[in-house]
Amino acid sequence: MNNDSKISPFGLSIMSTFLYRSFYVLGLLNLIISIAMEDTIISIIIGSIISLIFLFSYLYLNNTLKNLNIFEKINTTFPRIISCFFIVLLIICSTIIASFTLYNLSLFINYNLLNDINIVPISILLILCITYLSCKGINAVIRCSGILIFIWLFLVIISLLTLINYSNPLNLYPFFINKETSIITSSIYYSLYTIMPLFMLLIIPKEKVENNHKLNKYMITFYIINAIYLLLNTILIISILGYKFSRVLNYPEIIVLQKVSLLNFIERIEDLLSFKLMFDSFILLSVIIIYIKEGIIATFRINNNHKLILLISLIIIIISFYLHITNIKRLLPFILIILIIHLLLLIFIKNKR
């Protein structure tokens, strides 16, 4: 990374919370409910515990070769041919994931806010905003996250205070009525999809973080806070809609937000509240573009950052229109490849020490 300014560990940890949640509204919640049904809550609890293993793997990788980003670590650890192969794989998988995120974020906006407008101009407008932010660098994305978190918290508080009256705890019962394999499968899905985006932050060498001895504590703390939020949010949605209704909806949280009103006379503010669901995908796309850029620079020694980001953004939007990936399960192979490469790097670095 060319930017020499130091990064705040607190700001970096705040940005990580958006990454943890980035797939939640784009199909992860529906996937978990469709597999686990009445055991969804149990699956999320187990999945959050499993994610801790990956979180500590991330922290270990981040603590090694602190002056290098993830791609430089790969180049240093593996022979040139193998490192190029791994980096190209990471770039391809990240591009597919970004295309999925852009397409489904556009669908979400089209469904909820702009249903009279074609998805193409929505995607173009989104990618232009994301490209602009990415060109400003990772520090700009972190600052943007710091601003969005306050808006997000405000919208979450409004939602929770209003929706709690509509919840029915009886909709959460019974527990443990499905096969153990369903609980384990959905827990693994939840773990993989929530933790994978975190590894994108390895483009930031730990040495670039000021007071980096505090980073591990902040990352663990914000992970726990975010895991609790997602668990409580899922409980609230299911307690209002029930399992069967939540399962068949594309965006169950939007249906829940339609019940929100302010002071019992300001109605239909779900459009405003739904913005909190878009922040996560917006931040994820910005981080992925910078991640891909760093991978290309490390492999092909290209240094024209702005033109490279424009090219990456163009490729992402073209692929998103071509593939039309809406089923989140189709991302699983790409997520697994990203995680496996990072874990292989961790193993090789550990063995070299």
C-alpha cells in the first residue's frame, strides 16, 4: 500500500463489523433458515463460535511479517509459480464475490427503493460511488465506515425500539427438532460467510496500524459485539415473522421494517431504515476492489492505481450483468478457496518459524 499514513486500530475494527454482516441481508439469513428452520438460533450460536477459530487465524496471520500485506506474504513464503497461482486464484474468487455483491445489492435497491428503475443504472451508479471511494484508498474507506456506523446505530436503535412490541417469543419454539447434520451444515455456512470478508483486511500490513498492539483486542471485542447483534437481530425477525414465513421471503428484514412507525403517526419509514442494510455491502465492495488491486500490483507490478481500480470496477460490473448470481450458495467454492489459501499460508509460515 502506497499510503504512508497510519491507520487507527479502532477505525479498522469498526470497518470489520460491516464486513462481518455483508452477506447477512443478501441471502445468508434465508440460507440458514432454509437449512436449520427451528434450529436457526442454535446454528447461529454454533457458527459464531466456529468463526472464532478463523478470527484467531486472521489475527495470527496479521501478526506475522507485520511489514507486508497478504500478497507480499504469499510471494515471500511460496515459490514464484505457486505464489502467482495462489494470487491469481484469490483475484478471480474475489472478483466473482464482488460481482455477486454488486448485482444483489442492486436487486435489493431495486426491490425496496427504486422498483420503477432498471437494475442497470442502479448498478452503474453504485459502482461509480464505490470506485470513487476505492480510489481514495483504504484510509478513506475506514473514515467512511466511521461515519456510517453512527448512522447505522441510529437506525438500529429506532428499529429495535419500535419492533420489540411486535415480537412473539412463541414463534421461536420448539428447538432441536431437526437433524444434527442440518444444524452443523447451517453453522458452517454461517461461519464461512461471516468470517471470510475479514481476511480481505490482510491487505493492510499490521505495521501500518498505529498502536497495533491494541488491534487484536479491538478486533475480538467488535467481533463479539457483532455476533451478538446478528443473533439478536435474527431472533427479532423470527419472533415477528416465524420460521416458515421468514424462509420464503427474499428480504425478511424489510418486511419486518415495514411495521416501524415513529410516534405512531410517521408511517412507511422502512425505506430510510433499509439504508442500514446497504452499508455493509457498500463497504465490502470498496474493500474487495482495493484487495484485488493490491493482488494485481503484487503479481504484475502495475502501479497506476486509479486506472487499475477503474478497470477492476468495469470487470466487476460486466461479470455481474453476465452471471446474474442470486443464489448465495453458489459463492461457497470461491469462499472456500480464499479461506484455504490463507490457511495454507498460515501453516507454511508457522512451519518456517
